[in-house]
Amino acid sequence: MNEDAKYPFDREQARAGRYDGKFIVGVLSTGIYCLPSCRARPPKPENVRLFKTEDQAKKEGLRACKRCRPDLYYRGEDSDLSLFEGLLARVRKNPENFADTAALAAAAGVSQTKLGELMRDHAHMAPAAWLRRERVKAACGLLFAGENRIADIGFAVGFESESVFHRQFLAITRMTPGAWRALKDSSVFVLHLPAGWRAEEILAYHGRDPESLCERVEDRRVFKALSGADGPVILEIALERESALCKVHAARRLSAETMKLAQAAALRMLGLTGEVAQFETRAAHDPRLSRLLNRRRGMRVPMTATPFDALCWAVIGQQINVKFAAALRRELLDITGHKVEGMLAHPGPDEVANLDTAALTRRRFSGSKAEYLIHAARQVAKGDLDAERMGEGSAVAAEKALKNVRGIGTWTARYMLLRGAGFADCAPVGDSALATALQRLHGMEERPDHDAVHELMQDYAPYRSIATCHLWASLKDAA
């Protein structure tokens, strides 16, 4: 008999967090009570008793589980988030103090298994990859700030050798440390493309609105108008076989801050902030995933140039098709965009926050959509919503912060996390195209509803962002 069948609840649903807050799981053999989503080793069914409230569990003499911390959950606190953010602060202050993932686990006071769960949930990365990213980020700051030897900077942030530093710096920034340092005195830079990188979907995404004055695609070149520290500029990305030649066009000398913005925008737009190798390796052993990848191996998740751009797209795109969303975005740009050489750079949060709803409703926005967009921009402008740095922290905290903004639900938040923040395990549940793609992939008679899409996308964790992009792209395949 299936062991799961003996439980008085569906364990898959429980692990997904669907029952948290609805009941408590008491484990009589150990004397503890847990959240239904607890990742500890499952107890024997005969040792399980369910309670409606935490007080009922305590009256039976049970104590709170130290792993899932139901006591903090019912006080409205998130122990894992506190643990993650504390570790993040310590690593950013002294990255050289953490030699490996064992050091991370020891600093957090958890096992390496728990550390893996923590990083998967909050950073959507493996601990080793997360630590490499933080070291490289620290090195980027040091390279711009002074003239210390490159090798010394690598050692200062915790890399064990100069060769490892160069290799991992290149893998994350797609530039060598020397080329990154030279960025502050140049208007041209080159990004090295990874083996197997595909251009087709990148070009299609940035060319999805042929009438846009904010970005345009010409053959294998992408032009993007950006608002930098020195005013509006145009970033040109010319795709070559193994590299992307990037030029920033402006009528004046550019600051280091503008060049950092351009390099970050190019990485994001080309889908170079994340990896796909592990997802593709897993797909090789899964026939259904293999069908998705066969025509698009090497595809990445293209992102918007800036997170605020993605936030605006997400709010504008609620419950309408892409064509109409693009038209509304053009109206927003026409009102608030910054002119530069025949293009329009996307406005910042201050410009959108200062709009009156009537200015947008006169341009085909619904009253609610205009209100939601302006309100979201005001939250960013006031600093209550840190859109630009959202991808550097916790995905859990980011989604919660987004959903606390009026007018933002699951679809909008997840789209922002995927296209704007760059998290790797986001499924924009509620997306009609995603539901249609899943229906086709699974041969279903009816399109799956919200809950069914959530369950189907669980199969792709922790790679739901790239899986979503493959599913979207699959709609263009011949039936």
C-alpha cells in the first residue's frame, strides 16, 4: 500500500505550503508540532495527529519544531527569511570569511541540507553558485573603486587562486576582471557569449513591439534607449558568433555609473544573468522536457533592461494581450519618455509617480490600471518597494513586498520576479499562454485552471522560469 495514502492529508499539497495556516501536524513520537510544509523526514502516519490551532497542540504537551518554526509562522514572522537575510549581510560584509558552503552552513547554524533548501527557496540558487555571485559582486566594486592588483582583489573576496577568480568572474559578468575595470573609461565593451547561446528568442522578445521607440531590433542588433546618470543614452548590442559588441551612444563623455548601467542592461537583455545547463541536463532524462528543449536548446530567459521597466510591463499587461499592452506602453513612453536620437528612454519611477490618472485614461488606460501603475511607481519612488535591488535579495520577500502593493497579484508579482528580478524558479500562474502551453504539452482536453497550472509547474522546480519561457515559445511550434 502507498504510504502516503495513510496520511489524513495530501502530502504533495502539504509540501507545497497549501495547508499552512489551516491545520498543524503533531508528531506524537517526537513530541513536536510542525507546519504541514515542514521538510523534516516524514513521521509514520500512526504517529501523526492533526490540530486546528497551535494552542491545541501545546495543550497536548507538544513543542514547536525547530526546523519549520510554526511558532514564528503563527506570530507572523519568517525564521528562514531572517536566517537568509542575516547570512546575506554577513557575506556581503566579509566575503573572504566564507571559504565554501560548509562555512556558510556553519555561520548560519544549519546543516548543508538545510542551507540548500534555504538558498533554493530564497535565492533560487545552489549555495555554491550564490557564494560565487556574491564574491564576484564584491570584486566588481573593488575593481571600480581602486587600482589594486587584480589578483589581490580576487584573494580579498575569497577566491583561492587567480585562475579561479578569472574563470568565475568571466562566467558571471561575461567579461574579464581587466575588461570590467576598463569599462569606467570607455563607451564600448564586449560580452563573451556562453557555448550554445541562442539569439532567436532574445531578438524576438526585444522586437515584440515593432512600433516601440524604446527598443528596436535590426537583423542581429538590438538598440535600447536607457536613462542613465548622464541623461538618456542608446545602448547598441551587436550579436556576433561568440560575443556581443556593446556600444553606448551619447553626445557627451559617460560616467562610470552609466557604463555600469549599460553593462548590467546588456547582461539582462541577453539572458546572461542565469544558467540553463542543469535544467537541460535534467531534461535529457525526462521525455516531456526533452520535447520542449529539442528545438530551443541553449535558450535563455531574456529580461527587461531595468527592473522598473519590468514592473511597468507587468502592471500594464494585466489581463490584456501583448499587442494591447505594447500599445499602452507606447502611450506611457510618449507622455514620460526621455528623447534621445529618435528614441525614447523608459521613464523612471519619479516621472510615472507624478502622473495624474487622467493623463493615462485619456490614452486608453482603464482607470484601475492607471491607478495601479502610478501607485506602484510611487511605492518605488518613496523607497517602500526596492525594485532595482529586488533580485539581489530573497525571492520570498520580493514576492511578498510586491503583493502588498495595491493592484499586484500573483501573476504580476511572478512576471516581475521572472523578467525584472531574474529569479530562476518563478511560474507566473494565471498566465493564459502558459496554461495553453501546458494543455498542449500534456495533451489535456481542457485548459488547466489556476490550481492545476500551479501543480503542473511544480514538476519543473527549481527551474520554473526557464521552463516557462520554453512553454511560451512552444506555442509557436507546429502542432
